Amino acid sequence: MKISIFGLGYVGAVSAGCIAQDGHEVIGVDPYQPKIDLINQGQTPVIEKEIGEIMSKAVKDGLLRATADVKDAVMNSEISLICVGTPSNLNGSLDLKYVRNVCEEIGEVLKEKSEFHVVVARSTMLPGTMKNVVIPILESSSGKKAGIDFGVCNNPEFLREGTAVYDYYNPPKTVIGETEARGGELLATLYKDMDAPLIRTDISTAEMVKYTDNVWHALKVGFANEIGNISKAVGVDGHKVMDIFCQDLKLNLSPYYMKPGFAFGGSCLPKDVRALNYKANSMDIDVPIIGSIMPSNQRQIEKGLNLIMAQGSKKVGILGFSFKAGTDDLRESPIVEVIERLLGKGYDVKLYDKNVNIASLVGANKDYILNQIPHISSLMMDSMDEVLEHADTVVIGNGDNEFSDVLDRLRKGQTVVDLVRIVPDQSQEGRYEGICW
């Protein structure tokens, strides 16, 4: 294939070298002449393991050249990769001037090009940037329609400085956000030999994936540092702690717990987060990440409550109110807090959870419901049907499979508020609200 790459900084230079090494013809585009000269002399403009040798051979083999001529690059390629910088402004927003300039330049050439061309953003940009900035500029500059006259994709990179060449050929995943299948299919051929999942999705999801990855990495560093600081203060080696922590691939380093939904609860997580935060504070150790976990959890409870109240009816039915499906434990169940708040605001609430049965509760659970929330028992129904008959707003409080067909059982005028994504299809507008989807 013939590829043009706009922006020959870190990502652009590494991508150019690796794509050329795979046998494609690559034209690198950059306004800075010294950088162009370096590449055309077979030298790398960035310091990165292996890339120097790769670029030297690619130039020698006639597979890589650099230019400042945008028209030359677009006319002589099938795909243009945008790899320009998106630096931060002082307020934290992104400076998109380089993206805007490149899109205008590419669009002007697309105006004259009759062949189908695919424009691919590799630059890191916030969700909505493709839709609100990149595509409108390309369309206005070219006079053509994205998804019809030319393709547009978002293809985030997952390259780490120092191991970028290795990461290019051994990615954790390849993500292609596309406006239409033709452009996505053409771009996917670049990665056909990669031993990694190839995920084709919409452009906004692809934009968000990149930020989710990077912020998660930053959070992991901060979390490990806070654990290390607490460990040192109590005379424990934090590296030993985290080495053991990282051996758990079932829960700790896994997809488990990593789904958007309602707040956490139960007898362990809230208690232990508070205890460790208290211990750190008692030793004057600042742990802003750990300290923000419980407030963040409370915000999700507030969001769920507000979503229920926003439906406009006082008649509410809760399906599932133990803190997790398959248990009868109500201790620190976030949905119990929502129930109590609704009752305090005068809502007519009925509840159903097959696992919460007063007659079978024993020990701590029995004591909790009888002494802490005795009014809950009078609201409990014996069947899901009784709750559905009562409620205008039906709330899914935990992920019990019994509730999976709730949309099929609604009568006219009823709305589902789903706190756990029990329903895979959220297309029923006006009848369904997910808490964060």
C-alpha cells in the first residue's frame, strides 16, 4: 500500500519506519525542513531503540521518503495518517491547531483527487473531536462528504517511549474507529499480520479508548505509590506487597470490577477503604487517590437517585436490593441507601429480591435488617409481578438473571432505570435509562 504520514515526531517517525519495514511505500510529511533532510539521508529524527536502523534500510530500499509537499503526499497515497501533536493548553484543554491545519491542507488536496482516500487520525484527541473538528474541516476544505467521497478513521496508538518499535509489532490491541466500512477495511489491511485483537468500532469509542488506557495507567502508578507510602510507614516492603498483588490475575489484574455501573457496597469494600484511608491519615500520609474512592462511590449513589427521581413518578419499584446478585446481604448496600432516600422524599416504593427473605435471614444480616432498616420489610413483595404492577419507574438494583426480560414485561408508560446493565439492548427510547450508558 501507499501511505502518507503527517507529523514526523515520535509517533509519526516510528509509524513511518515500521510501516515501511512491512513493505509499504511511505511518504512522511512535516513542515520542518531539517527533519525532512534527516529522514531522506536515512537518519531518524527521534531517539528510539531500533528505529534508526529501520529508517536507514527503508530509505535505502526506496520505501520511505519525506517531504513538505502535502499535495505530493496525498495524491501519491491511499491512506493519510495524522500524527501531529495535540499539546495541552494552560487550562488542560487540547491545542488542536496542528490538527486543524493538517486537515485543511489534506482537504484542499482531496478536492482535486478522484480516487477514494482514507484520512486516519492517530493523534490523541478527546471524544467528539473527530465528529466536531476533523470531519467538518475535511468536508469544508474538500467540498466532499466523509463516509461517501472519502473515508475517515480514528486509530489510536499504544506506543511507549523506549519500547515503541516492539509495541508497534506487539500491540495489546488494534483499535479502528470508522465512519464507514470501506475505509476501516482498507486501514485494517495494514495490521493483518499483527498478533493482536483487531477491534473495529465507531470513531468516538476509539477516541475514548485511548484516554481510558492512559488515565488508567496514570491511576495505577499513583495507586501503587500510595500503597508504597503506607507500606513504608508501617514497616512493610511495598514492592513485596505489590508483587503479591500482581500475581492475582483473576480479580486484581483482570476485567473483573471493570464495568461501569452502580456504586459498590457490602461488608468488605467500604469498610476496608475507610480503614486504610484512616490509617494513612493517622500517620500524616496524604493519599488523595485512596481518599477519593468513597466520595466517588457516593457520587454514583447520588447519580442513581437523581436518575430515578428524574422519571417524574412517585411510584417506584426496586428489583434487587441486596448489594450484589446471588446474596441476601444488605449491609452497606448502595441501593438500600437509595430506597431510604426515596422514602424520605415521599416516594411510594415496593421491593422485590428473592434472596432477601426475612424468615431465612440469620446472624449479622438478620440483626441488620431488624435493627437498622426494619421499615424495609413492610415494602417487600413476594413476586416481581407485584412490583411491576405497582411501579411507574422500575429500578434494576442488581444483576439477578430473573430481571433480564424486564423490558418485555413493561406496560405502557413504565420506564426502566438500569443500575447494572441487566438489559443488553438500550435502544428503547423513552422506556429505558442506564445510569452511565
